[in-house]
Amino acid sequence: MPRGTAFCYVSPAVRDRIRPLAANWYAGEGDASYGPPLRLAKDARRFDIAVPWFSYVAAAPTLELLLEIGIEQIHEHDVGMANRFRAGLGMPPSDSAIVSVSRPGASERLQAAGIRASVRKGAARLAFHLYTTKDDVDAAIAALS
């Protein structure tokens, strides 16, 4: 099973209604690593898995870079790319970096152009991120025009 980093907040209000599916010794209460039976921690640690150390070595500078760039600037870039895409297709602007396109064959046309998009309820769903360039957006517009 591949492992990497993930961060999740689980509200105490719903914590007891969610079943930890990947629980292991790291999710245990107290000295759970010294043998059975596994008793899950009462707090959010019950959802933890053993730490993939090498992934966190890479995650630390990545998070530092994101904070250096700034969350607001990242948001502006992402929404700006999405709005460039929307404008190229004659769609109104929005404040979301996610765009759904309900055009016949949209998903297939994007795929043929080497552009990945998910499909939700028959619509191609594109998500624009920090690494999305104007050239990427223009290629998606061309694929759908």
C-alpha cells in the first residue's frame, strides 16, 4: 500500500460516529505498541497510522514553500486560472478553482488532448491548482472549442 502525508481534522462532535478503517498500533491508547489487544485512543489519534517518515521529510519544505507563497496568492492564482478557462469557453467568472463543463464529449476531448479531468454527473470537472499554467488552460480551452 503506498503511503504519503495527509492531514485531517475530525471534529469531536462526529469522532465517535466514524470508524477508523486503517487503525494500527499507532492509533492505540497508551502502550498499544507492546501487544494486543488494540485499544483505540479516545481522541483523534484513533485515526492515525504509523508515520511514513520519508514522506514527512518531503512534506515539511513543501508546507514551508506554500506558506512562503501565501494561501491568498495561491487562491488568487487558482481562481484566476479557472476564470481564464471559463472566459475562454464563454462562461461567467466564479470564485471557485473548480469548473464543471457539461458539453457533449468534453471528457473524451480533454483526454485526447492529454488533459486529465474527472467526470461528475456527466460533466467534465477540472480543478486548477498552483502548478496550472496559462498554457495548460489554453490547451484545455482549445480541446473544448
